Amino acid sequence: MAVMSPAPPKEPAVVRRAPGRPRRRENLPGYLFLSPWLLGLAAITAIPMLLSLYLSFTDYDVLTPFTEATWVGWDNYQRMFTADPSFWHSVRVTVTFALIAVPLKLAAALGVALLLNRVFRGVGIFRGLFYLPSLLGGSVAVAIVWVSMFNRGGAFNSLLAVFGIEGAPWVSDPKYALQTLMLLAIWQFGAPMVIFLAGLKQVPVELYEAASVDGAGKWRQFKHITLPMLSPVIFFNLVLETIHGFQGFTSAFVLSNGTGGPVDSTLMYTLNLYINGFVQLDMGYASAMAWVFLVAIGFITVVLFRTGRFWVHYSDSEGG
């Protein structure tokens, strides 16, 4: 008799979706979880930005209804660049602050990170203490304490008097007021210091050992090993701190009581924007200043990224 071979098992039927059919049921939970963030983005960021863009082309103050804003076209921008000396003065003050305070802050953060990148008793306590000022951030309380310390009769002048040095009215003298703000910004170097510490932990110890065998000293090791290996972290901190430096507001507001004094020496750009929008009630002009500020920050960030390719080295890049 012929033996009949068993029939091959049937393949399970595959349910094919119609081409282009959206998976609404599968995507619904994701949209539900994202909905608070999307609503916040629309209500707090996107819609106010669009409204401020519209207001930048109008003559509007906050005391009149939004619908009564008068369209003036490019007049606010023309006034800003050609007829408002306080605008250019605030630009100079802000650029000066950023160009001096940001590099010194990063240098202090890197120097302290190098000191704390060692194993010794109580290193965790020191790291926490150095990071503490950044936890406080740009709060009003810190700015008030800072102003009281650098007043004519403050703690800093009292310390100088111990060594026979006559102090100065640091916060009320136009020659020193901005430097006082810079010192406050430099003092709050804890956040970039922690990031530098994390970057230093990733540098292979073998590189330093090989350099020591070849006779390289500490400075050459720092120059040819630490800085190149740490360049991505330096770049990251540079971008963040540059943006933060241009956005300085709280300390300048507290020191000058919201006026930018003495003699406009602390008139930061954001403080000037606040004065125009909420003191002089020229919200249309303040909106134009805000959009110029946004474009300027974007341009500076692009320049940093463009120039970063010449000095930032990534170990996983081609030829790295």
C-alpha cells in the first residue's frame, strides 16, 4: 500500500492592515500622556510667542484691550536701531558682562573641578559646598544678600578694613556696579563644575600614565590630554553659560531697584526690556526687543556650533 505523507501545516492567516490606515487606537495612550505637555507648550510658549510677534508690529500698552493695538509695521524695530540710545547701551552692558563673566566662571568651575577630581577624605562635602550657590540660583534673596555685602558698610569693606584697605561703595559706584554683578555670576559656578567633574571622570587614566612615562609634566598633560578630551564638555558648558549670561536679570534688577543704575551701568538688555514693557507700558516696543533678543541668541548659538568644529574633539568621530 502506498503511504500517504501528512499534509503540511497551514500557515496562520496574517491580518493585513489597509494601506495608510492610521493606528489611532495604538497611538491614543501616547497622545493622552503627551497632552499635558502639549497643552503647556501651546498655552505657555507657542501662543504667547505668536502674540508677542504680532504685538512687536503694533503700538500697544497693557492697560488697553488687546484688540485696540494699533498696527505700526516696522516702526518699533526702526526706533530700536536708530532712535533709542538706551537700546545700544543695554547691548554694550550685556555683551561686556557676558564676555567677561562667562569665561571667568568657566575657568573657576574647571579649576575647582580639577581640585575635586581626587579621592580624599570629605571630598563629597566640598563638592556639595561648592555646588550650593548654584542650587540657590539667581534668586532675589541671594541678590539682596550680595548687595548688602558690597555696600559701603558691608561685610566686604569690613574685611578690607582689617588689612588697612579703604573700601568703596561697590554697588552704588558706576565704575564697580557691573563688576559686582560679574562677581556674583562667577561665584555661582557650581553647575558647570559638576558637569566638568563628570567629564573628568571619563578621561582614561591610562593616557596620564603613558604621558608620565614619556616625561610629560602636569601642564603638558593638562594641555594635550585633559583639554582635548574635555572639549565636548567645555563646549556644552560654554553654550549654556553664554545663553545664561545674556539672560541676566534678577541681580541687576535687585541691585539697581529696577532702574539699571547707577547711571545705567547695570542696564542689562532684559532689564531694559522689562522697563519698556512693564514700567513705561510700551509693550509693543518691548515685544520687538524680545524678538531681536531671540534672534541674537540664536545667531550666537549658531556661531558657537560653527566654530566648535575646529576645537571640539569627539573620541568616537572619524579620525578621533
